[in-house]
Amino acid sequence: MKIRSAGPEDIHTILDLIRDLAIYEKEPHQAKATPEQLHRALFSPTPTAHCELVEVDNGEIAGFALWFNNYSTWTGNPGLYLEDLFIKPEHRASGHGKALLIHLAKKCVANGWDRFQWWVLDWNDPAIAFYQSLGAVAMDQWTVFRVSGDALIALAQQSS
């Protein structure tokens, strides 16, 4: 097993993994990203996201982590936000997810980034237990808010 940065040739593999994750999270209709959008986000001259792939010995891609930098006004430093982590079911319990998290934690430490954060669905007990076993702490006192779709358009059209 090795972890490597994704390249443009991996776009369709990444999209397949995103769709697999959406199915696992019971939201397959929400996975709408196109190859062009993903290419722009990951491989433009100023990428907005990054992707690491787990490649097993036979060359198969077993999973991925897609992340981007965020920023803390409290610490004054960037952090790493893990948007998606997914390991194919047949490769789970092989240490690949843990290896990806360790890889990203090392990236944080090496770059002086103070925080490594992600969300997990509250019904995903196996993932929650796994993350807690690695020392992750649930931020239960925070509530995530989102404005999207028609509500986003309506908000943008309001006058201040």
C-alpha cells in the first residue's frame, strides 16, 4: 500500500469514489461534480482542493482523501479540512483509512497548520468510534449551518 497525490489521470477514479461515498452516505443524487469541475479544483494553477489516493499492491485504488486548507482567526494559522475520506468496503479494516489520516496529520505538523478537522454523519457509529480511537474529539457544542440552492440565491439577492 502506498499513498500518493492524485494526478489528472485519476479524475474518473476520484469521481467513482465520490459516488461510492455518496451511496454509502445514502445521498447518491447529491454527487453532481463533473470531471471538469474536479479538474479545475484539483489541478488548476491555483487549486482549491487536494486529493490523496491509497494504492494497493496490485495498482488498484482502495480509497481517497480530499482536503483543502481552512484558516483559524483564533490561532492565526491555516488548518487542514478533510472534505471526504472513503475506503472501498473490500479494503476496509486494512489500515488504509488510518494511514490516510496519519499522512494528513503529518502534513499538518510539517506545515505548521494548527488544526485537522472534518465532519462525520451522526449515524455513522463505526466512523465515529474509529476517529475517537485516534484521539479525535467531537465538537458537539457547534452546529453546522449551510445555505445552498434557492436559499443561497435568495440571500445573495437581498440588499444589506
